[in-house]
Amino acid sequence: MTPKATILSGDEVRRALTRIAHEIVERNRGAEQLALIGIHTRGIPLAARLAAKLSELEGVEVPTGRLDITLYRDDLTEIAQQPIIRDTQVPFDLRNRRVVLVDDVLYTGRTVRAALDALIDLGRPESIQLAVLVDRGHRELPIRADYVGKNLPTARSEQVKVKLRESDGEDVVELWDREEQA
């Protein structure tokens, strides 16, 4: 199977993350008291890349964490009889932190809702912001991203696939028709 279209090349992914990092610095007046938490699976390497860019821009270490939202999903009984639980690692105190949740694609908003519930169970940050590489629309909940790499209007029959070099060997964002996938 082949993708319907390439939405972002590797260079475009890099530029989008650089722009998001600059927007985060501007909105937060620096990187002090920031923390980035990636949502499993592809939000984790995106958070690490953003943290590296923020450190490069501001000269401060920006802590990162990883968040598994599996048990917070509202469709848990529909996705699998025995869902795979991954590790959550937030090795810092959330108090007085401005947390940026990071994910690859924002769609219905249900993943973000689950992430907010999971995060609040870990502590009470000063604020929570959301950064996504792609916002494809079709929200079912009143959730919006603070930082977006690419707004991409899609049909519900389409799927946005994000490939990252850390897990897939390359950086690319592709648009697929669900019916054509294996």
C-alpha cells in the first residue's frame, strides 16, 4: 500500500518542531519551570526533540516525561480485551511547573482528555498546554492545541500516519485512506 499524500517531509517535520519550540518560549517567556510530557507512543520522541530545541534556545535543561493513557481511555473495552499497559515516567514534581503535553496527531480530543486525567492523578501543575505535530480536526470534545505543526483538514475516512526516525527509521507524515490500508 502507498500513502495518498505526503503531508510533511523530514525537513518539514524539523522546521515545524523548531517553530513550535520558538512559540513555546515566546508564550512562556522562556523555558524556566517548563516540563514536556510525551503521550505514548510518538509523543515521547517529539517531546524529547522539543526539549532539546528548548534547551538549545534558552540554555536550560527542560525535563521530560512519558505518559501512558491506556487505563484512562473512554473506549478501553472497545480496543482490546487485554490492552497493553506501557510505562509512565514523570521523574519530577509537577507543582509550579508549566507542563506541555506533546502528541503526534490531534483528532477527536479523546486521547488528550485521557492524558489530562492521567496527568492530574500525578499532581497539580501550574498550567497544562498542548503541542501536536498535526491537527486533523473532527473534535468530539472541546479541546484545542496551543501549538500546532500543521493544520490538516481531513475526511473521517482518512488516516494521518506519523513516522519518526526513533521508531520508524524516518521522519514523514503521510495521509492514507483507511480502506486501502493493510
